[in-house]
Amino acid sequence: MTLELKCQGLNPQQLAQRSVPPSTMSLLGLLRHLAEVERDWRNWITYGQKQGRIFGPHDADFNDVDEEPETFDQALEILHDEQQVTDSRVAQYQDLGLLIGREQIAVRELQVHRIEEYARHCGHADLLSECIDGRVGQ
């Protein structure tokens, strides 16, 4: 939700705006990146065939952003879908110390990792949005 708040009121060009060259980071790229990592985390906690990348090869989530108005809405919908699936899979386990999936990761460790990833990228989003429109904080 914090990341979504940082994106509110911005036009497609602002959402795709890169931070500081040579960085490819943008608000839209962050949304797409977090969808990719949600899928990757699920690959850690399953035993079946790994799901492929959503947006293409490595770093396509940042590199291939465009300024079309529907791109943000699509990225946000994909992120929500990926979060929902990960949440539902993790909710199956009541024992947070249980080791699960092909990576044999503890449920607690996965959840802590998710929190850290979102916290880090919400900090990035705060700096990006401040550069774009001057908004600070939440």
C-alpha cells in the first residue's frame, strides 16, 4: 500500500521516470520488480516446476518500462495477484519454523525477507517520488 501511495497522482511519464543515470530504477520498475520477487519467493517454497519470469529476462522489470497509461494499471494488478498467491501459500503453514519448498526455507525467514524487501523498496519509492513531485513521507 505504501508503494501505491507513492505512485498516486503521477502521470505515466513520471511513473516510468528513471532516478539518476545510470540507474534504471523507477516507480513503475519497482512495482514490476516486486511482482517478480513475489513469484521468485513462491518458487522457493514449492516443489513443482518453477514459474517463469513475468516481464522477461533478468532486469526487464526495470529496463523495459514504458510510458503507456495502461502499463501502470497492469503492473499493479500483476503485483496484487502475485502477492495474493504468495500470501495464500504461506498462510497454509502455522509453524513459522517449518522448513518448506525446494529451498527448505523457514516460513518465518521468508516472511522476514518479504518485509525487508518491501521496506527497502518503499524507501527507494520515497526518494523517487520526492524527486518527481516534492512529496516527502507518507
